Amino acid sequence: MGLACASCGVENSDGARFCSDCGAPLQLACPSCGAEQPATATFCSSCGIALRRDARRAADTADERQERRVVTVLFADLAGSTALGELLDPEEVRELQGELFDVINTEVERFGGTTEKFAGDAVLAVFGIPQAHEDDSERAVRAALAVRGGFDAFTERVRGRHGADVGLRIGVNTGEVVAGREAAARGELMVSGDAVNVAARLQQHAEPGEVLVGERTRAATARSIEYRPHEDIEAKGKRAPLAAWVALQPATEQAEAAPRGVAGLTAPLVGRDEELAVLRAVAARVEREGAPQLVTLFGPAGVGKSRLVSELIQGLAPGRVLIGRCLPYGEGITYWPFAEIAKAQAGILDNDPAETALAKLKSAIEAVVPAEHAERVLDAAAWTIGFSLPGTPVMDADPREAVRRLEEGWARYLEALGREQLAIVAVEDIHWASGPLLDLIERLAERLTGTRVLLVCTARLELLESRPTWGAGKQNATSLSLTPLTPAEAAELVSSLLGEAQVPDEVRDRALAPAEGNPFFLEEMLNMLIDQGALERRNGGWASTERLADVSIPDSVHGVIAARIDLLDAGPRDALRRCSVIGRSFWPAAVGVDEQVIDSLGRTGLVSDSPESTMGGMREFAFKHALTRDVVYSTLPRPERRDLHRQVAEWIQAAARDRGVEAAELAAFHYGQALAYGEDDPDVRRRAFESLLTASDAAFSRADFEAAKTQIERALELADDDDRPAAQLALARLEYTEGHWDAALEELALIDAQLGPDDAELLSDVLALRSRAEWLTGRWDDAFTDAHAAVAALDGLPESPQLARALARVSQIEMLKHRDEAIGHAEEAIAVARRVGDSFAEVNARINLFTEQSTRGQAPDPDDLIDIVERAAEAGVYEEAYRAIVNFLWSSPGFIPLDEIERVFAEAERRLAGVAPPGSIGPYLELTTALMLFLPTGRWQEVDEIVDTAGEVATGTATTRLVWLGLRGGMALRRGDLETAGPLIDELQPNALASGEAQRIAPMASVALPLLFVSGRSDEFRALAEEVIAFLDGQWPSVLSTVSMVRALAAAGEAELLQRTLDSMRRTPGEAQAGKLSTALTAGEGLLALMEQRAGEAVEQLTAAVEAERAYGFVYDAACLELDLARALEANGDPDAAAGARARAASVLEPLGCVNAF
């Protein structure tokens, strides 16, 4: 079946290329890969590029797209033309305008610019499009100065013909415009942007004969053009005055050749020791053996080729160092470097009369060249400079003979210079050299046999594209490639440029990161930071300002990169532009680009092929330099960015469907960029919202909370009323995890007000999270109520992740309150979580289960803990991972050996791969470690350090505050500082009781009862003891604090309370009477026996308790019990043993400064 015509709908025969009815084309070429496509196609079947949406119905349509470009605009206008126009016939006016255009256009084209339009007496020219150059700003100003210089002849002609005076005003400005590059190449240039307006304003305020430039142009050309300041210009429509400068003349060669530096500072050569050593070795061999050598230094722009050459020639006599540079623009510059060499050797100035110049040249040559060759050398040198010597052999010869004689003349001259000592001829930037100049250099290297001449050339890799055989097959030719500096070398360069003064880290990062080791880029970045006030001298050092974040790529760097890009053919160049949307690393398929097109760019050094791709089955490439990607991307207009970002987002979601989280992060970014550039499709907004929430989950799972919050906030900006609660819940969860519980509760309250009867699952999540935040802020009863309400909200609904999380939360709060239902709810939560695939709920419930089981006497399994931590880390629920470690520390002492606890602790942290504890869990973990491990083992210095550090954040949560109060107050009590201990423990007591949590109440009692005892507050002592015994009856936790409590009761002489306490402990289920609770029972029985004058039994029980503590490694706890044992031994009639026990206790307690041993 034939193709239907897209224009008229008529069916056409197979193989037809044009419609038989209306003549419209039936097939079009894809603008990206060139594959033939039906005219009706929406996407290219070969590479996937969007055809119809981009309105590209033919391959050449891509040529018409607009680009954003950084250009320099030259605006010139004739002063006095109005009065002249009144005197002249229109044809005469037209003739003068044509002559003026010729004057301006000749210089504009000579310097590589494009004359955009000629309207009346005004001419607008642009530098930087269609072909960018790294020095477009300089070219524009030089062209303006050349126009000014050539205008005198025009003025004389006008005066001679018409008796009138005219002048020329010129404005030059650099900035961003929008233009069609391919249209510019056809001479149909039309640029628009504020840069054009500013150039016109500068021209209007210039005096006749004056070239006025803008600040951005002056900054880019300050080294090559001499300026004087001009007063600021008040321009209509501008919020601020325009800075302006008067261009005077090109800078002297000495000024242009001065070493680059930053703010007047210089730096030694950095990172080129090996290359410099090679060059010096080659030079030494040339001088020693009389064997000439051609060395070419290859490297990208700014890598330091010229600096390396200047370092090589330092210390050599000026007459033996010949330096010339190739120019990227101008006419009659074929042998320009050798002309520079000849003038420098003879001391010829540009304004020397011809006779003077020739005399200088003749004298310089005769001083070194033997008489029989002097005339021929003079002819060649003069011809190179451009002097006309009528009758000379070179000038009268045919072109081929002229080149031969030129070569012979220069060979004789260099032979004379290098006959006795080393002479170095340096020709820089030969990638801009003409073919004849390259031929001359190579032939000179071959002819100079037996001389001590070293030819050194610098070039970019582009040279090998136009001249792939450069230096090939020549025994006396070699090359060196310069690569970017290493990060350490680049940092050293920054320090050298800015001196010994301290450089802020953010400044180093701002300069080092984008420069990526390129010295020129680095220096230009620093220059811009200083010029724009982002980096300034302050108090003998450097300081950054608020402008740091606003500094963009310097025009000088931008120009270098843009010039390279513009050298590419249209197809590869457009492919790069499209790929720049993806990022520094990219998959061409994402923007419909053929991989082979990008592959072909590998030799240019702009992109590289990544060895591995993050997208299966697709090749991945990368821009070799981040700034290259930035410059290429900057050329895309906003509509094209919008469409391409949307295309990339859609491609990612289609190509990586099974990588939801990772794909969502990438898609969210590109959808966000599409929206930022004007996308208004509601479907895109919806997909962007969903991707942002998924991306925030991914960032949250990496503990990158700042990124997660940014994604959520962006999602909230896009959310409609139905979507908003889900985003708010994500934000509340983030606030909770970061320890901002009140903020989380406020956000949850906002959600609650928006929920309806159909939002049961969302309501359950809100209630469960609210319960967690309430518990941490000390709202214990509310937390208990909301936890159970979260389960009730799902009554009658199918199993879901919400149900698993709600059950896990209930099991957690019941575990904290030591309720029997905790284990059942934890097991149910684990089962549901595994069926619905909710890792958070499973991990949470497993922690609750092993914690509750350990409090009932079942030793926690270290392998179980490691597995929980690993599962939590895999799921990105790092708070739960650290909660598992904390609960393990609370549960394991007394059950598991200390060295095993420390091993498990270290292994668990290793599994977390360096992710710091989120929110308040970090301080809580440290305080738990201090309480459960460092305090009983006598490592009090570490306890003090943790207490002091955690004190700054211990007010964050009620639970963390309780642990800190008990630890800080307890340490002060033990050292006899009751003034400090009193207020802290008095604050602790009522809050711990209000929690209703056994693991808060028992540790509180272990410090509050001793404080009340040593303070003589006996009534309060008995009241608190009664309350604690009643609350903990039958559910005593196996924690360290139980031993301290029974000792305090014994010290206070409260035998009846002690007996009741022991009876209450025994009512705890039998399997729970293990670990520290077992030690507390043994010590309590011994102390009670001592109080009842059963000394022998007391000694037996207390000895067993001491040995248990010492064997475990709790040296402080053992020392405290030694004091009780000493009293029992003395009562049992064994004073020597009692003295030994006291001595052992003192050896531990006195170094710790312990006064009250509890």
C-alpha cells in the first residue's frame, strides 16, 4: 500500500517521493540521523527524535532554529550626516553611505565579524556568530579602532567633495543575544537582546571619533586594549547607569605578552616539572650535539603551553630567543610569526618609517650573518615583514621560487644564530597557522643540520585534524601533551596566585570545580570573582561576599569553548546541543541523537565514551569538561530547552521503568526544568509532582535530607488540593526525622484538617507518625491513643503498608510501656509487612520484638541485630537502623560479653556505610553508650565528653533529655556536687514517671533515690520508692540501674522497702530474672541479710555479685559492691578481708573522684 500525502491525503504508489496530485514531498530526512521518514511521521523510526512536535518537517529546518549566544556588538553611526543630507542629492547620500559601509565592513570582516544591517548612516556588526572565537570581544574593539583609523580618509573625501565635516561614533558591547546561527552564515543575521540596545546607547553617548565600550567588553580585553574611564551613562529604560570606557589603542606587545596573573599576583609554574625537565633535556642535547630539534607542545586552550615555553627560555640571552605567534584573524598574515621575530630582533617599531625600519633590519642581520649571505637574508626578512624592495630576487620571483628563497633566507639566518650557541625559536598557536607557514617550519627543522637551534611550537589538538602528518616520520621531531592539573596541583596554584593569605573553602570550590585543572580557566575564574566583588581583601586575607553564588562563566573561558563548538559541522553540533540538556553524562538516544554521531566526536576531545553505561543496552557518553556542557547548553533558547527536557523526562520513565526511584530522580529534574522554561501541560505538572515525591523518598533513603526537603517543597508548589496531603505527610516525616517534632506536629495538624472519610490509609499514616512525635515530645498519653487509633482507622480494609506500619507503631509503644501485647502485635506487624512488602514496618517491628524479648530474659541475638541494620540500610530507613543499635545497647549488657557488644556495634556501623545518625538518634546513641558501657566500666572521661557534647542538643526530645538529665545529674552526684545534681535530677523525676516507661523509670530511680538519701530527704525518698515499686511490680527491666536502686534502699536502712522491691523483682517472669536483674537480686539478698545481721549469708551473696560484675568488666559497679562486701566481711569478723575489699574499691573509685558510690 502506498503512502498517503500529508498535504492532500491522496494515496500514492510505492516508491513515490512526491505526491502525484499536489507535488508535496512524501518522505523527509530526519534532522538528527538523516534516515528517510514518511512526511506524516511524528517520531523518527531510526533514532526516536520527535519530528512533528518540534515542527521540523525537513532536515534543513534545524538550521532555522534560534540560539542564545554570547556575542560582541559593534554599533557605528555617522555624526553630522543630517546636515550633510540637506545639502546632497539622495543619490549622493546613497553613494556616501555605500562608501561608509565599505569602510566599516572591510574591517569587520578582516577581524572575523559579520555586518548584520546597514540602516541609513548606522551600521550594526556582530562578533561571535555564526562562528565564535575565543577573542571575539578583542576582535570587535580592534575592528572598531581600525574603522576609526580608516575613517580619516573617508572624512577627507567628504570634505573635498562637499565641504562638510562628519565624524563617526562607535559603541561596542558584549552580552547574550538570540540569533539564528545558520541564517547568520547565509548573511541573514538578525540578533536581538539587551546587548544590542546597550551598544546603541554607548554609540549615542560617544563623541565623534570615539570608541565607547561596555564594562563586560572592557573586562575581557583589559590586557590587549588600552582604555581610559568614561563617566557612567544614564540610559533611558535602564535601572542603573551604564559603566563605559573609551578605547584608545591596542596595548603594546610587551603588555600583551606579560604573564597572566590574578589581581596583580603571580605564581610559579605548577604541575609541569616533568614536562619542563624533558624540554630542558632536549635543549641541552641540541646545544651539546649541534642537532636541531622540533618539539610541539599539544594541549587544550589554557592548559599552560605558553607558560611552559616562557619557563624554558628564562635565563637565555634575549638575542638567542625568537618568539612569534600565529594570529587567528586578519589578512596578509601567512608568515606573521616570522615577521614578529624579524621585527623583534631588529627592534623595529610599528610606527617606524620604512627607511628607518629597513636600516634597523639590515644592521641586525649584518651583525650575525656572514657577508656572503646577508643580502639574501635581508631580502627574505623584509619580504616576510611586508616591505617592498624593488628589484630584489624574492619579490621578482614567481610564487614557488619566492617561497624557496624565503626558506633559504630564514635558514641562513637561523644557522647564523645557532652556529655557536643555543637558539630557541618559539612559534605559538600553530593550529591557526596557514599551510605555507607549517611547511616552512617543517622544512627549516630539516635544513638546520649541524646547528644548535631548537624549534618549539605550541598547538591545540585541532592541528592534527587539518595536518594529521605534522612531525610524522621525522627523527628530529617530538611532541609533548599537556593534561589538566591534578586537584592537588590546582589547589596549589590557587594558593600561589592568592598568596599565603587564607582562602575561604567556598572560594576554592567555586574556582576549582568548574576549572577542572585548566590553569587559564582557573585564573579567569579567580579574576572574575575579584572583579565582580565576590572575593575581596579583608583583614590581611581573602573573604567571600554574597555575590559569590552569582558569578557565571567568564567571557574569556566561554569564548574558548564556544569557538571549538562552532568548528563542528551542523549535524554533530546540533547533536551536542541536544545532548547537553541531559547533563554532563548523557545517552544520545534520550534526545533522539544517533550514537554514531556522538562517537565521531571522540577525536575532537569534546566528549568521551563511558566504559560502562547506567542504562542497559545504551551507550553512555560524557562531556570531557563540565564547562563545555554548560557553554553548549547556554546556546539553547528557552522553548527548545523546555521541549527537550520534557522529552528526556518521558524517555527516562519509559526506558527505566524497573528503576523507579532512580528514574524518578532524573525525571523529576527534567520535568522541573521543562516547567521552569514554560511548559504548561497539566499532565506534565502531574508527572512532575509524582516524580518529585518519589525523588524525595530516594533522597530521604540516602539521608540527604536537604535534597529531600527541596524536592518536597517543589512538589508542594505543583500540588493541587487532592495531592497536597501526600506531600505534606512527606514533609512531616522529614521534619520528624531531623528532630523538628513540633514542626512535624504542626504539618500533621494541617493534613488532618484536609482529610475526608475516604482517606483512611493516609489518616492511619498521619496518626502513626503523630504518635511517634508525641512520644518524643513527652505527650505520652496522646502518643498511646494515636498509635491505637492508627490501627483502628484501617478496620475492615485489606492489608496494606499503612496497616503494617500502624501495627509496628502499636508494638513499639506497648514495648516501651512493657505491655504483654507488645510481642503479639510485633509478630503480626512483621507478617503483614512481609506480605505487603513494607521494609520500614518490618524493621521497626523486629526491633520492638527483640527488645521486648530481651527485657523478658531472652538474650538478644547479635546476628539478628546485624540483619536488621542491613535491611534498614537497604531500605534507607537509617533512623530505624540506629534505633536497633540503641535498643541492642540497652538490652545486651549482662547477657552478651562486652567485647562481643563492641564487635557487633562496630559491624553494625560498618553496614551503615558512613551514614550519620539522623535527627536526635545520634545524641541518644552516644548517651546510651555512655550510660550502658562507659559508666559501669569506669571510662568516666568519655562519659564526661559525651555529656558535655550532647548537652547542646539534649533538649531536642523528651526521651533524650531524660537520659541526659540522669547521666549528667548522676555524674555530679557521684562526685559529690549536689548543687549541680539536685536541679537536674529533680527535673528528671516527674518526667520519667509521666512517661510510664519502665526503661525511663528504673534509671531515674537509680540516681533520684541516692540523691534523696545523701540529701537527707527521707520522706521524699520513701514516697518515690513506693511509687517506683508499685509501677515496676512484676515488670522490672534488666538494666544496670536496678543494682543502684537496691543499694540506695539498703544505704537508707529501708529493709521493708528493700524486701518489697526484691519480692516485686521476683514476680517478673522467671526467664526475665537474668542479666543485670539477676545481679540486682543477688546483691539485694546480700544487703538484706546484712541488715538482718545474717553476716555470713551477706558475704556469700555480695561476693557472688561482686564477682559477677568484675567478670563482666563492670569495674565501677564491682567497686561499689566491694564497699558493701567490706561491711559484710567486717560484720562477719574478717577485718583483713574487709580492708582488702575497701582497698580494691578505692583503687577504682578514688581515681574517678567518686564520693557517693551509686
